[in-house]
Amino acid sequence: METEVKKYVGKSVYKGIAIGRIRIYEKGDSRVKREHISDALKETDRFNSARETAKEQLKELYEKALKEVGQASAMIFDVHQMMLDDLDYIESVTHIIESQKVNAEYAVACTADNFADMFGAMEDDYMKERAADVKDVSNRVIGILQGRSEGSVSGDEPSIILADDLAPSETVQMDKSKVLSFVTRYGSTNSHTAILARTMNIPALINVDFDDGLDGKQAIVDGYNGILYVNPDKELLEAMKKKQEQDEKNKKLLHELKGKENITTDGRKINIYANIGGVSDVAAALKNDAGGIGLFRSEFLYLGRDDFPSEEEQFNAYRTVVENMAGKKVIIRTLDIGADKQADYFNLGNEENPALGYRAIRICLSQPEIFKVQLRAIYRASAYGTVSIMYPMIISVDEVKRIKKIAEEVKTELSNLGIPYGEVEQGIMIETPAAVMISDELAKEVDFFSIGTNDLTQYTLAIDRQNQRLDEFYDSHHPAVLKMIQMTVENGHKGGCWVGICGELGADTTLTKTFIDMGVDELSVSPSFVLSVRKAVREI
């Protein structure tokens, strides 16, 4: 007797088809916490013990694979065993434990990140592939240290992730190569989790009231119609596979536009840049032929951790992005924490209206010591390419003047220390009605405007974009929103600023002609939308 197909309907936040097994995401199941320890020798012993256990597991896997799939495929487990005996790897973990007095799990995770970054930056393709290996083998050691049964958190098979909800800090930490799709019970189409799904170019559904007990079951996510199918029958599987194949054909057609200009039939040109959340998204931006990075959401460097990222950590991340973009413009948005992006160590406290509260530039101006660390890191990275900075949640000229004063202090400090930095454009995000209404005055103070349509729509319509009950009232095409964009472009150009759009509306190809007619100079979109927006521009 065939198992009955179950169908769950929700809202799609990114179109596409995903076919695979379901994995239930349990909160906190894969986090590595930084803990202070007093006995470094004991932690080192724990690490070495876990390392030996991991080697034993890998040896067993090698023997099993040798019998089942042959030596060529089994060799990966041999490589992983050798990695665990690598002296540089062992010394790095031991050094972090001893010097920082931290737990072994955290030391292994840090070493994995550092080694993966190092391998990933190499030109040799073979060495680049080792980045995934060092992550894999380190996760095995961490699992043993945490007492997790092997594969209980993240199996080797790419999966459809089901969860009640996912915070941006949780999605950003996931191994993207193991995620086929997100499906959540809650969430909003305008949430940052939805934005991340679009950045990752995977189908995702929200507001799906799925049953318990689905872990491990075969499923299909239909991102076109907002449906999750569990236990699909043969006919449904075949139909969805055909849709997947058509998607791939359409992507290939779009990729024929790589290397082409973003120019209309009557000769108007527009820059099309990519929005990214971290270093790992740069590959997608380059793959889709983005002209630059229009929005680097730097707050993701602050999420999913227990303390502030150091100046060196930030500098390394910014420099990596800037170097990889090889002279193309990289616009880094300063810290936009608060509202739906929370980090406990900021001690922001509970607010009745966090979207209207202590967030973004308000935190930076209230706590300039945090702000200066980030600005120093950004300015240092500017020596390696073309960098612009933009500041979020601006509501007054006075704020901009205070920001510019702090930026000058940072430049003076770097100059006194003999640390090089480049010419850096200064810009602001226009995402409040206040900023729109005084955009003529703001244009005198900065080099560019970038319109954040997600928050601008939220504040203009008085709609909390995290509140799923209000989705039917949220209208990003509202005449008031479009008039505000028009006003911003006109005032920006009068004041000598170029004007871009970095909100989700930039990828809405039904508005591309409207934006070009308004005079918008740049559209910054999720990497997966770059080529479709280019297609729309070239057809106008």
C-alpha cells in the first residue's frame, strides 16, 4: 500500500523547486558557545581525546566505503584522518585554548573557520576544495566534544530544513551546501530570513502549518505555488523534476547575458550590484556577474556569537570581499543591529517597538567605541580596492555631521599610525520618511544615497514588516512609496549625489522601467536576481 501524499500550503518567499529529505531544525542544536575555562590542560586533553575518536570513526568509514564504493571514493576519509594529524591544525587549536582560556569546542570552530578561509583564498582548485574538508572534519570533532551522536544535527545529505522560525543569526551559520530549502511555520515575506533565502537562491516557504514527525521523509518544496509535498508519488516527482529541468534551462539562458552591459535600447546605462551578507556570498555575486557590491550587510559579522567581533576579524572579512571584487565597488553598510536582528551581548533590552527603537546608527552614535572599531576596519580594507561606506537609519543632518566627525577622527588615528587607507565615498541609506523629506539638505553632506525600500515601505505605511498578519496590507508599490523614491532621486541629483536602490524592490522587474525613468543610477539586488534585472534593463 502506497503512503498517502501530504500537502501543506504556505507562502513562497523565493520561487523554485527543491526535492529531498526533510530535516527538522532544533534550536541551538549546532551552536558552539564560547566558554571561559580555568584548566587549559584538561581542555587540551579533551580535544586530543575527541580527535582520536574522530580518527577511529573515519577509519571505520574508510573501510566501509572501500568495500561499497571503491578506493577512489573512500580516499576522502583518509584525507580527513591526515588533517586531524596535521601539526598546524593541532597547534592552532591548542594555542587558542591556552591563550584565550576557552573551551575546546570553540577553539576547534575558530581553527576550522581560519583554515577554511585560508584554503578558500588559494588559487589552486584542489586546495580550495580542502576548505569544505576542514569544516567537515572539525564538525565531527565538535560533535564528539558535545556528546552528539554522529549525524544527529547535520547529515551529509542536502536537506529541506523545517523549523518553527529561523533567526538571521541561525540561517547565516548554516552550511549552505547542505540546505535545499527553508520551510517555516512562522515568519514574514519581508523578514531578513526571507531575504537570506533569496540571497542563497533556494526556494523557501513561510506560514506552513506542517505536522510533527516529518524528519527524514521524502518531500518536495514548490516555491512557485507555495506548497510542501511530503511522501510524493511517482507522477508528482516526475512532474516536479521536469519543472526543475526547465528552471535550469532558464538559468542557462540568463547566463548568456554575462559580460553584457546593463544598457537600455535607447542607450541609458544603469549599474546593477549585488547585496551580500558575508564573505561566502561573494562567489554568488561574481558568478552572476554583479558590477559591484551595493550592500554588504556587516551586521552578520556580529550575529551568532557571544562577543563583539574584533577589528582584525572585521578587517579580514572586509578585505577578503574587497580583494575578491578586484577593483569593483564594495559598499559596506555600517552596523544595522536591532529590531529583528538581535545579539544578546549588545544588551539592547526589550522594547515595545524595536523597529522604531534603539538600532542601527543610533547605537553607533551612542556607543562610538563600537562604531570606531568598525570604521577603522573598513578604512583599513579600503587600501585593497574600491570601498564606499553607507550609514543606516538616518533622520537628520546633525547625525550625518556627527558621523563625518567620527570618520575624520578614525582617519587621523590611522594616519598617525602609518596605516594606509584609500579614498572612501560617504553615503547614507534613505529608509525613513524624515530622510526623504530633507534629502535636499542631506545631499549636500554625502556622495550618494541608497534607498532601503524594505524599511522605507514599513515606515511610510506604518506597517511592521515582521508581522505576518499585515502581509496583505504591505504594498511596496504604494504610490506614497514610489513618490518618495522619486523625490529622493531628484533631490539627490540636484545636490550632486548618485542614487541607488538596495531594498528588495530593486529586484522587482515590473518596476525596473519606472526606476530608470525616475533616474535611478544603481540597483542592488540579491545575487540570483542580477541577470534577470539586466535582462529587464536591456529590454526597455
